[in-house]
Amino acid sequence: MEDDIEVQVEDNSPSIENTLRPLSYTSWLMGVGVARPRKCPKYVTIIIRIFHLLVCSVSTTYCVLDFFTFDTAFASDSDVYKFMYSMNRVTGCVAAYYYIYHGISQYNKWTELMDKMKKLDQKIKRETPIDDQPIKIADSLAVLTIFVCCPVSLIVHALYYYFTHPEYIYVSDLLFYIMIAQSLVNSFVFDIVVYVLCYRFQAINELIGQLDQLFDASKIAPKIRRIRVLYNSINDLVVVINDIHGLHLLLCSANCFAMAVATLFRIYMGVREKDYMLVAVHNVLWIVYVAQFGLMCWICTLARQASLRTRIIIYTFLLNRENLDQDFGVKNEINDFSIQLQQYRVTFTACNFFEMNNALFNDMVGVITVYLIILIQFYQPPKDSKHNELIHGLTLLRADNSYRQTEITLNNTLTFY
């Protein structure tokens, strides 16, 4: 009777794919990443990607044109900023092209990942209920953030400059908001998926904590074996996620770094030039990209800590049960589980170049600071033509006054004689 009730709960509960549907549909419509509707034909996905490929190509073209018109459109910018602007936009465009290609090259990876997560949830729900409400909230916040970034910010930007400085409306700036939204949605898909794994690790930890309530050794050994199977299934998901998002994490990290350095350096230039509106806009940009990278590192750290907590809990259980020496079945299961925990290390890496965690975020902040200091040292304030004209006028005025004073003195002298 108890098994029937568990099966009924399992059938009625929504799958993780349904929980992530708002974000996956948003990612699919934005034309980036691997997240997509399961039943949507592949040709529809390809058409959407071609459209966003054209938008990305137009944005890239305008960025190139902006670079060659720096002398007219951005006369106050220095050569150092031109270099930073170029590096920033090149990195962003390369990342944008890959995000579009990503979903086509790994078209079946999303359904494979969702199927494995569904099987894992079915196994966990046989042991303990799962509360996915925090995941739903995080998913909704991610979609809301993307909506605020694009189209809301794009429309506000266009309307502000239309009524104040129409000559400052550039197509590259407007399309840049779309690229920001695409980068954010791709990162949010990774963040939410890893966040799901965090809650699955927490469910396993709760199951291990319930072992103290079992006094029958014949029930402890099978339960530990089932927990080992669950833990191994989560490790398989970690491998799949690394395989899907490895290159994405590498490009996203490079893009966030380039954007943060270039934007902070532009803020410094804006302060020197007293362009406070530019400073306000660029403050929002660097905060968005640094927060994007920091959120990825923080989520990966949470998953790592949850897996380490599993090892601590199982060792605590081993120390609290003094009669395990009498039951070799339980002791062997715990020893095998301990070996399993030592062999598997839950990490999320960018193509094995570096591990995503809080330590990486701290290192990135330090590198950004060093690069910013170097750029500021090489920066030379531009010469303001109006300022030079004013100085030249004052010089002529002083020369004219000196001439007149000299003429008056000579006349007075001649009159005296």
C-alpha cells in the first residue's frame, strides 16, 4: 500500500523539465544555448538561430564601422580605450556566435540531460519528497532579469537619446542589449541546472541523516546502497553538464573579464571628462557582467560544498554507530561509499582550464584591478579643442593688454619731457 502511494505521488509531481520550462523557452527564443522545447521541430530551432545569426552579424558590422569612425564619433577617446573597446567587442562577438552555434551542435544534449534528471528524481522521490519551489522562484527571477535587460533597457536607452541627443543613437549600442540578454540567459540556464543538483545533493544528505533513525541493521545496508546509486547518478549529471557547458564557461569568463575591464576604464575616462550620464550607464554594465560571473562561481561552489557535506555526514554516522562491527554488511557499504566519495570530486570546469568557484571569482577581481591600474597609467587625457581655444584667447588678451599698458607708459613719458 505504501509503494502504491509513492508511485501515485511520483506520477502526479511535475518533472524538472516542466519546472524549467519558462527559462528554457526564453533561451530557445533568444537563439542561444542548448535549452529548448522537447516537442519543437528542429527546423524551427534552426530558423530562429539563423535570425539571431543575422542580428549578431549586423551588430558585428556596426562595431567594426564604429571602430573606423572613432575620430569623428568618439573624438575624446584615447588609443588605449580603442584597444580595450576592440578587445571587448571581439570577445563579445565570438561568444555570441558560439552561443548561437552551441544549440545546434549539441541539439540532443538538453533532452538527454532532462531525461537523466527525471530518472534521478524518480529514484529520490521513492525515498524522500523533493521541494522544487526555490528552483521555480530562481527560474522566474532569471526570466524577469532577462526581460528587464532586453527589451526594457533597450527601449529606455532609445527613448532617452531620441529626446535628448538623437545624434548619439547608434545601432551597435541598441543591438548590444540583445547580446547582453543572450549572454545572461545562457549563463542562467547553467546556473539553474547546477542549482537543481545542489538540491539533489541536499536530498541525499537528508537521507543519510535519517539513517540514525533506523535501528534494524538489515534495512540500513540496502538504504546506503540506494543512496550510493543516487550519488553516482548525480556525478553522471555533473559530467554531462561539464561536457555541455565547458566551452561556454570559458568564453563567458573571457567575455565578463573583457567587459568589466573596458567598462571600468571607460568610467574612469567619464569621470575625467565629467560625463556623469555615461558613468551611470557603464556602472550598470560592469555590475551586470561581474554579477553574472560571480553568480556562476557561487552556484558551483554551493554544489561543491553540498557534495563535501555528504562525506561529512556519512563519517558522522559511522562514528555514532558503535555496533557496526557486528554487522559487516553495513560496514562494507559505508566503506565502499567512503571510497566512492574520495574518488569522485564534484567540480565544474571551463574545458579543464580552471575550476568555477569563489576562489576563481576572487582571482578575477584581483586581475581586473591590476589591468585597470596599468591602463590608467598608460592613459593620456585627450586635448580639448575648446579648452585650447580659450587658453589661446586669454593669451592674446593678455598680450593686447600688455601692449596697451606699454603704449600708455611711453605717452606719459613723452608728455613729461
